[in-house]
Amino acid sequence: MSFTTITLAQKSKKIQIEYAGFANSDSLLGKGVTVFTRDNSQQVHFIHEGINMWCDKAVYYEKDDFIEAYSNVIMQQGDTINMNAKYVEYSGKTQLAFASGNVLLREPKSTLSTDTLYFDRTKQQAFYKSRGQVVRDSSGTITSQIGRYYMQNKKYQFVNDVVLVNPEYTLKTNRLDFYTETGHAFLFGPSTIVGEESEIYCERGFYDTKNDTGYFVKKSKINYENRVFEGDSMYFDRKISFASATNNIKVTDTVNNSIVKGHYAEVWRAKDSVFITKRALAITVQERDSIYMHSDTIMVTGKPEHRITRAYYNAKVYKSDLSGKADSIHADHKTGLTRLINLARFSSTDAFSTKRNPILWNLGNQMTGDTIHLISNPKTEQLDSLLVFNNAFLISKDTLGTGFNQVKGQQLIGLFKDNKLSTVDIIKNAEVVYFSRDGQNELVGINKSKSGSIHMEITENKIDEIRLINQVEGNLYPESKFPENARKLRGFDWRDEERPQSVEDLFKDDPPLELPVIKGLDEYVPQEEFFDEDLLQRVEAAKNKDAKKDEVNKASRNIPENNNTLPFNSDISNSGWQKIDISIKPNKEIDPKGKKTAKTVTGTGTGDGYLNFVVFKKSKSLEWSLWLKGSGTIRIAIQENGGDYTIYSTKEINLTGEWEKHTIVSNPEGDSNFPRCLIYDIQSSDTFSIWGSELIELTKKDN
């Protein structure tokens, strides 16, 4: 017998059967139970409060206003939500649906597949906890152990073992909020985004899956093939291979063993380019003595085998036996050539321009000129030679007196031995002032001369030999007959007070550093309970008043029990928790859900404080999780209560200022004593907040 439009108590807004091929009562199932089956023309069809459902067979419990739908089940809400499953239960009283068997939930932007799914139409939320997968054409596939879909916000919230697979990258995290309309993803907890050319790590982040851009904070890091890029706040654009960072930046060149630091940086991977400013510092790490370079701005360009570092505007360089300053410093890491340059931005009479003239110090020698080239051996890390172009001037203090040995000319060529200046040649228009001493270091006189060129031999920072070559003009004067005002050559400028004596000295002329405040991302808000008080009240109210005492409330039969064996899970101030050498301030801290329910614990004793809760239930395997934030280091453990107090499982926790969930798993099987949850090693310097402590018994399936 076929019929259509069977209305069951429509005035009370009960489930309405629109079509069924066949209908019959089944006394074995109880009074008021009707079984509907399809015919050859179409499926069983019923509606309720804006949804349509189709199936091959349906069992309707009139008193409970409850339907069991079997085989090829389709649930449709408006034109946006479609669900398919092998089996669906639906309560007209609670508007809660339970689906199982190849469940598919479709909305315009994504498709969710899982084994079991709860759909609360009142809250417009769907929930799974038996692993699920969401497929979105433009973003890829997302899988997780637990998931929630908020239909009004078009938002998914994924928890535990979250993996997003995209053709360009794979994203893994503990918790992910994903908005289907925008493709925006928010990452919480240790997270990685691994692509062919980069690997990103952060502990809080945002990723735009449509535009392939991201923003990362908290321990954020981007690992390219040959560079590691770190900073407090990072921006990433995959399409143009670009990344930028703000505050406490570090770029490590893993091939050339060099580091660049600063507080704002840009990295162009395809161009092999790094731009960094705000206390910019480049470090070439060497086995014997690292080289440090600082300037307003530093750029590192070139392929790994031929890196070039450019430091410009107020550039300085330091190593233990060499330091220098210039308006700009360029270093070629392949050839070992370092150029100190004065960019023509000021007039020659400008005092600021003079301060930026290239200058180099090696032990007791000061060298200046319009341009300085320093050549080193990249393999041996040894200084090789020095070239000074135009207005070359070399000054060193007389080792025993107060005067200065000086030599100047158009060009200077210097050679190094063991990183010490050993030979100097002054070419063209050479002039010298030299304090000549005998074998007993007695002053013989002061040599002031001019010549075509000058050759000097230096040992242990002392001039051993000086030779004037071509067109020599000058004399050796007794000290008493050589006036003070003649003892300095024109252009003499002893700039020892500018000399960097340490890495810290590189920054002494910088203005005070003011770092911008990072616009962070919101903290993670844990999923509220899907089976919350409102839903449980609806389920309780759906109970058939005429039902027998042992009759199961059909609206509740697939709702999981609360497995938390800690009766005072969030209330550690309860007497069930034993407390030693600690104090507790109740309800002083905002919990992860935004309510003021978290408790704050502070150590008060001279030793190790602790608190514990005895679980009067013997279990094979336990999982304890709790949310913590604060400062200090503590430990949590699941421990035997009595006997030898065996610790089954423990974890050290370095507390931070943000809520983090911590979990340990133990297996006390075979122990005759009850277990207890223990928080210990609480010192007087430790202060932390605790919330949401849960201890559940794991089954073999969970393990």
C-alpha cells in the first residue's frame, strides 16, 4: 500500500511523514511504533522544523517523537546543509541527530566525512570524536581526531592530530580553527607547515589558504633550504617566496655558517636576498674568531656558494684583532674581499662625513682612506692583504713615548702575517713622521720626510725597518729641535675613541631602541562541551513520562557518558585535593573559555609543595589532562597512592603566560593500590593557574 503526506500531531510540531511506500505497526517494538519502508518510486520522506529526511526504511516512535532511519539516509537543511549516512537517529523533541556509517556532511564550501556524527539543530553545530576528514577544493583535506562545525559562523574547530594536506604543503597542528567562507585557518600549539621549498614552525599562527599567506607568532620560524628565519612576529607569502619578521630576528645561513640579527627583516627566497634593519648585526662564525658587522641596514644576497653582505649607513665591523668603520661595508664571502666605502652623501667639510670616512684598526695601527679593501682567505680564515685607495693614512702610537708614527700617501698596500700587519708600502706622494730608536729603544730622533714611495717592515706592532724610495726629501731631527706643531702630518686624525673594543661597542652610537608592540593573535578558546547543560536538559525533558523505569530514553541513548573520574575536576580548592605548602586563590583567573573559574596556585614553603587527588578506582590505563598557565617549573604525575608510591607517568612543565593543555598517560594495571593525580615540585617562586583537570579510563581502542 502506498500513500503520501501522513501528518503525525502536526499542531505540536512533531515529525511529519511526507511519503512512505509502506507502513505497518510492529508490536515487538512497542506501542505506537510504526515502520515505514520505501517503494519502487521513491524513498521514505519526512520533515521537521525546516529539515527534510529521506531513507529506505524508518522506525517512528510516536510517544518519543523519535525516528530511526536506515539505509541511504539523506538529511537536508535548507539549500546549504546536506548529510548522508547509513543510519540516522533523530529526536523531534531535542532536534539532535546521530548519524553513523559513511557519514558525509556537505555545505557549499566543504565536505565532512566521518564514521559517527552528532548534529544539534538547536545550536546549529555538528560534532565528531571518532576521527573525521574535511575536503575543501581550494584548501585541500583536513583530518583530525575531534572536530566541530559551527554552521552559523561557517567555522570548523579541529582538535588532536590535525593535518591539512594541500598540493603545495602539509600543515600539522594540535588545534585548528578553520573558516570555510574565507579559507582562514588559525593554528594553536606546536604547528608545522611543510612545503617543497620551506618549513614553517610556530605555536600560534594564522594562514590564509586562499592566498597562501600567513602570520605567525610565538616561537615562529621558517626553515628554507639553506636559511633558518626566526622572529617574534612573522609574515609569509608562498606565491612570491617572501617572508618578513618583526622583533628579535635571527637569520641563520646553514651553508656559510653565518647569522644576521635585527628587529625588522625581509627574506626573498627566490632572489636569495635578506634585508634586515633596526640594530642589524651580521655574524660570520669562524672557528678561531667570529666577525661581527653592524649598520643601520644589512643586505645579504647571492646564492649560497657566493654570498655578498652589504652593510650601509654607519657601518662597523669587529673581531678581536681587527675593527673598522665606514659609511658602507661590502663583504664578498667567496673571494674574501671586504670593501669599506664612504658614499658621497655629504660634503667633504661636513663633520658627519668625516666620521664616516673608512677607518680600520689592527692591533695598534689605525688606517684611513677614501676606500679600503681588506682581503682574507675564506678557507684559512686568515687576513691576507690590505689596500687603501686615495688619501691613505697610517698612524700608530710610538711604543715608548707620547708621539705618533705616521705615514701617508696616495695609496697603501699592506700584507698580514698571522692576522698582524707585517709589511706596508705607501705609493705616490709618500710622507712620514717616524720616531727612530736604537737597539736599546733610546730615541735617536724624529724622521720627517717625503718621497715617491715608502716601504715599512713591522714586527710585533713595532716598525723594524723603513725605507724611503725615490725623490727623498727630509731629515732626522733631534727631539729637542723638532717643534710639536710639526710632528703631525696634514690630515692627522687619531680616532681611537671611536674604535669598537667589543661587540657591544658596535651599538654605542645607536639611538635608544623602541620595539613596536606586536599585534598578536587571540589565545585559543577550547571547544565548549557539545553535550552541554542546555542539550542535556533538552534530552532529559524528552523522556517519555509514561515510560517504564527501566526503559531507556531514546533521545539519550547515543550520548556518551562523562568519563571524568575526578569529581572536582576544575575545583582544586575542594577538600578532595590534598594540599601541602601551597596557597590557592579561587576564581581569580580567566579560564580558557573566558570565564573567571580558574584557580591560582602559589608555593609557600621552603621545600617542594604539592597537591594530589586519590582516585578510588582501579583502572588498566589512565589519561590525565589539565590546562595550566603561569611562571616557573613544576611536574605532574599519575602515582601509586601507598605502597612504594610508584610513579607510573610523569611530565616536567615549563610554565608560560598562556594557557596550554598538558596530558600524560599511565598504565597502573596489576597494582593493588589506587592511583592518584599529583602536581608537585612547586617552589615558592612558582605561581600558576589550573583549569579543566580530567582523568579518563582508556579502552583498548583508545590505546
